[in-house]
Amino acid sequence: MFNDSESASDSDIEKRRGLSVRGIAEVANVVNIKKTFNRHLHFTLVKDRNVATPRDYYLSLAHTVWDHLCSRWIRTHQFYYQQDPKRVYYLSLEFYMGRTLTNTMANLGLTQAVEEALYQLGLDLEDIEEIEDDAGLGNGGLGRLAACFLDSMATLGLAAYGYGIRYDYGIFQQKIADGWQVEEPDDWLRFGNPWEKARPEYLLPISFYGRVDVGPDGSKRWVDAQTVLAMPYDTPVPGFGNNNCNTLRLWTAKAPQSFNLHSFNSGEYISAVCDRNQAENISRVLYPNDNFFEGKELRLKQEYFLVAATLQDIIRRFRNSKSYNHCFDNFADKVAIQLNDTHPSLAIPELMRIFIDQEKLAWDAAWSICVATFAYTNHTILPEALERWPVQTLAKCLPRHLEIIYDINQRFLAYVSERYPGDMDRIRRMSLVEEDGCKRINMAYLCVVGSHAVNGVARIHSDLIKKHVFKDFYELWPERFQNKTNGITPRRWLLLCNPGLSDLLSDKIGPAWITDLDQLRQLTDFQDNEHVLRELVKVKSQAKRKFADFVMREFKVKIDPSSMFDIQDRIIRTTQSANSPERLAALPTWPLRNIKAIIKLINSVAKVINNDPIVGNRLRVLFLENYRVSLAEKIFPAADLSEQISTAGTEASGTGNMKFMLNGALTIGTMDGANVEMCEEMGRENMFVFGMSVEEVEALSRSGYRPADHYASSPELRRCLDMIRDGVFSPPDNAGLFRDVFDSLVYHDRFMLLADYKDYIRAQDLAAETYLDQAKWSRMCLLNIAAAGKFSSDRTISEYAKDIWNVDPHGIKLPAPTSRL
């Protein structure tokens, strides 16, 4: 039976449970939460405590929290309609949201009351939280950034909407079998999703294939196309400590009919159902790679499916707004569309198609509106990641859009010719249509031409795209190019994942840092305060013990919490000494493209080192499988040293580096991406910097890089690589398993790893030496945290709002919710 006794007072709760209020705006009534939880268990799930499972408890709690969301959600959109502000639409093929329950409770101010209510019911909040599957609708940085941006837009009070695809299967589940990666489907919807609301009333038709028909007056229509339906599912995105609740709308593909009745009646039922499945495959699975372009037709259909459904939805909302005057003259004054990388780039020709073919606007008028509406964020300078769609594929799937792209290119090149008469080489370089080999459309160029603003995601990255990737376009339109250094939401990446550190910060400087991360600068006042530094060490030690317990429980590996936790991306290594050369064998190989071979090598190195009777007591190598948001939330608070390794000029920004920094881990890294700005904020003396600069990398590339020279000149490096080549880490029956890894480093080494190796070891030795001086280490940790304010996604979104979207960066303030709508 449920215990429905009255809740204790807040002070009693704090005394008994050791809880503290971390700047939460309101604490819900414990009794009400218990009654609502009870009601949902009985009447929504039709269960009682005798038969309820842990998942039933999770669903009951999710429904309880959902009840607190609904009034805010409805009132927010009522308020937007009444105020009619300019709306921001963030289009991304990936949204790596992670778990929703904890984030929603924190933003609504429910965490303390929910924990107490569950405690009184004999349940544990942490156990219930672990039931939820991650919404892994992204590969990594791109999708996680989008999730952080949604949180900040809601917290700042912007009238903003996220648009993406509701993949049936998200990023694959990674398992390790005999050291090898094995992929398993991520069936994240198998138990349903309590955080979404289907909106079948907004079902929209999406066309593919067909042909272009030219009318007697020269007008064009896209005809004989195949139709797929786009079904929207809405997820609420609450702001922190305010009454704002925005929307993430994800589209799923539906066949236009259940089955073809004619085919069914003629005995071809299986064929009819298969046709339906083919249509719905568009939203079936997330492509598992975000840094290598594959010109697959299904990927193109996903990209167009997203933008076609979204633009119909945006135009519907614009027509229903108070400011609509039966024309599109003020469309760009009320609509801002941000393209998160080139994946949604087809939005540009799609909006032009709607304006020209359907709304009958003149080309110049339509184009002016498009350019004023769209803005483009570039996320990479690596050529293999830039989208270049074959003309043949576009002609087959989207014939009208290809014509529009050709028209855009023709008019653009005429403009370039006027600006640079006779410069045919420049015209060739700037053409959206690449003629070398297979004719392709450069989608990044399309984004630049069709947007009024183009930004990189770190200062060094923005400088590089102006200098290299878009050099000609920058010379033509320097005013279009900006920088918007990435950021992370401090709500999930500190308040939620590291409550011990959050409590310490709030105790010392107050809770304002949760929505104003610049407040962390006040921590510099405590850099010589031994008591505060000891408290910081204590918080880190507790996080490390908790993580060590998790690793033992989940991976059956014992790690010493008193050792240094040295983490790189998906790898964690713990060591008490930096003087063991055996540890170096795995280090140079991690960034290679042949990821599966590298994963096998890491696990093989781990097997050798961890079982060595001497080295195994001083060094542990552990590859944590299935890295995801919920696992990252456990790793960041426990990290001592954060490895941020990339060849200068190749990493756009990175956000993992910011999350480690915010949680008090020191950084060993190259001067690349956001590392450069992090170093400026914290001071070079508080970071372990190594490696070549961008200029040095470019100079070495021009002079001719020979990795074999570095291999030959360094006995230590040669010994490590020879161990890989000679089969020290290979199975007995396959001594040459990692020979390709050796060859790729010694004879190719595209990322110049061997050139940076010696300086990396110097920095590692310095980090190990510093770690032995815990007073110095803790002071550096404090100063890292104090310098993290710049890297809040709140700051990033404020800059987008002011500089690109032309909306008030302070948002609009909703009135407090009442008991009735």
C-alpha cells in the first residue's frame, strides 16, 4: 500500500536526506506528487504495488512530471500567439537528447519534492532514473549541441522550435565481443515514449520522384510524384526556473494508405505491405556516421523529408499568426531558420519552390525573402564530411529542386562575373555545380549563397573557413561570416550530473550561476582558500568513488578511486604513476579512421596491461562500451584529466572539452577548436598544452611530412609502434592483425600524430607530476571551473539571437502559471 502521510517540512527533509535547494524556483507539494504518482499507477497503467515493475514506477513518475508540464506548454504557445514575436526554427537532422526525466524535473523545480515523495513511498529516484532509455537521435557533438541549444532557447525565453526526425532506431547500441565492436539496434521506442504527443491533425504530404511539367505560360509544376506522409510528434522543452516550455517537433514517415486494395484483392498482399514499409523506411534509422559523407538515396530522402514537412509547418503557423497580411512581404521579419550543418540545406530550394511554383512570387522577391530567412552553421572543414550530392541522384528524387539549384547557380555566377570580370577560375571555383568527374552539387556552397549569415563554431574554426573552405565567398561577402563559439547547458552538464559540485558552488557563490555561468568567476576569490580547496577535492573523490562502483557493477573491473582518471572520449584509463612506458602503446592510434580496428587494439592492449603482474597494479586501461549521454553524465564528474587531442585545424570546436572543464577536470590538448579559447579563459598555466599550431601544421604539410622520420628518430615511439607491428597485442593465430594500424601511422599518418608525439609525452609527464601535488592540482581545478562561464550555451544562443536571428536575446517573459488555463 502507498504511504499517503503528510510530507515533512523542507527543513526536516534537508536534515534527514542531506538535500539542499540549488536555486530551484519552486518546490512542488510532496503530498500532491505522491497522490498523482498513485493515480497514474492505478488508472494510467492499471497496476498496483503487488504487480508493478520498475518500469511501471518510471512511467508513473514520467506521467506525474508530465502533468506539471502541460499547463506551461499550452500557456507558452497561447502567449506566443498573443504576442506574435519573431519565431526561431532550428533545423537539425540530429537531436541527441539523452534522458528526459531528470532534466525536466530540474527545470521545473521538482527534483527535491519528487525525491522526498519517492522516499516516503519506499522507492529510490536514482533507480527509477536508470530505467529510461536515452533518446539517442544523434551521433555525437552535432546532435548534443542541438539539445543544449534547445535548453538554452527555452531558458532564455525565445520563441523557438526544434525540428528533426523521429528515428525508430537511434545511434546503435555498441557491444564489445572478444575486443571487437558489435553493433546492435537501438530500439529506444520499444516500451513507448511518455515524453511525446502525437499530432495526427498536422499530417503532411511529402513528394518524391516524378517529373517537372511546364505550362503554356512557362510556369512549372512538380507532377506524378510519389507521396509519403509526415506525422509530427511533439516533445516539450521546458526552460529552467521560468514558465516557458518550447517544442521539439520530430517527424516520422507514414505510408499514404494502409495497403493497396487492388493489390490485396489480386492476391499481392505481401507486395502491398512491402510498399508501405518502403515508404516508412525514411524515418526508420539514424545514419551512424556524422563525419563522412555517403551519397545514399535514403539519406537524401531523409534530408528532404525533414525540410519539406518543416517548411509546410512553418508556413501554416505564419499564415495563422496575427501579423499575416495575405502576402509574404514580412515573412523574414517573423521567421528565422537556422540550418544546423548542410543536412537541412534542401530547405533553400524547397522554400523557393513553394514561393515560385505555389505562391507565384517573382524570383527576385522570393530569393530576397529566402536569404533574409536562412542562416547556416558550418561544423567541419574536413573534405570527406562536406555534402556533395550527385546530380543524377537529385534528378531522380527531386527533379524540380535540381532545376531550382541550377537557376540559383546561374544567377549567382552571373553576379560573380559582374564583380570579378574575366576571372573564369574564380567562377569555376565558386560554382555550386562541381564538374570534375561525377557532376555534384556542393551543398555547403548552396547554404552560403542562400543564407544571410554563415558561422563557424569556434574562433579558430571560423577563421579557417574564411581562409580556406569559403575563401572566395568571404572575399565576396565578408559581412555574412561570423563566429559563434559553441557552448553547453550548465543545467544538464553540472547541476544534474554533478550535484556534489553544484551544492559546493551554490554554497560559495550562490545559485545564480545556473542561468548565468559567468558568476563562476567569483570562485577565483577562493583559489588560496585551503578549506574550499579541500572541499573541492572531497567532492571529486566522492564522484570518483561513485564512478568506480559503477564500473565494477557494470563492467566487473576494479579501479582505484585514488588514482588519476585520465579520459579520452570513449576511453578511460586510471593510473597512479606516469612512469610506465607500456601505457604509451595505445595512445598514438586512437584518432585513426579505422575505428573498429582501433577499438580492438585498445581492448587488446588493456588485456595485456591489466593482466601484467607488475604494470597492472599501476596502470589500468578500460574501454567503456556504448558511450551515450547517460554514461557521459557519470564520466564527467569523475574525470581528473581530459584528453582533447586533434591535429590543429581539424576540430571545429568540441563540447566534451567544455563539459570536462566545467566539472573540474584539467585539460591536456592541442591548440585546436574551442581548446584555444578555453586556454585563454583559464590561462595557459592551468592547461597542459602540447602539439603544433595551425601555422606549424600548414608549414609541415607544405614542406612534406614524413612520419617515418619521427618513427626512426624516437626510440620510445619506435618501441611502442613495433609492439603493435610485431603482434605483442595480437592473438597468437593472427600476429599481423594490427599491421595496417602500424602502416597507416608510419607511412601515411594523415593527421601528423607522430609529429606531435614527443610533445604529448612531455605534457603527460607534466600532468602526472602536477597530480602528485594535490594542492596545486586542486587550485588548477578551481580556476578551470571559474573560467568556464564563456562556454555556456546560454551565451552562444544570446549571440545567435542578437547577431543572426534579430530577436531579443533576453526573450519574452511569460506570466506565472495559474491553476486554470
